[in-house]
Amino acid sequence: MDQPVEDPYEVGERATVTPYENGPLIVRGPVELLTQDGQRIEAGRKTIALCRCGRSAAKPFCDGSHKVFSFRATSKPEST
């Protein structure tokens, strides 16, 4: 007998957001991405990269433009 396919978005699973040094925010796990008006933005995958540099032609998603423009940002919070 085949095992049932496990739902990747079971209750209790949480999303993680990881800021990559000099790169995008990587979002893994169950997350709903919405416009400011509440319209759903289809990600098309379970792991997404969100633009941090503001130069992506595919905003809010990262298209790698940060490399061309030498975007610099730490992975850690900046001290205030």
C-alpha cells in the first residue's frame, strides 16, 4: 500500500525568513504573500527569494540584480 503524501503545510509548520548577506530574503515554508491591498501574489514555489536591493525587475521577487549593482547588506541586524 502506498503511503499518503504528507502535506508540506501541515498545521504547526512555520515559515523561516533568512536574510542572505549581500542578497535576498529567502523565505521557506508556509507563507502567504499579499499586496498591500490584500491581493494574493502567487509565488509558484515553496521557497522564494524576496528582493532587498530594490533593483529587481521581478519585484517583490529577487532576479539577481543585487550582484550587478554590488548591493551590500549584512545577514545580521545592524546595531542601533
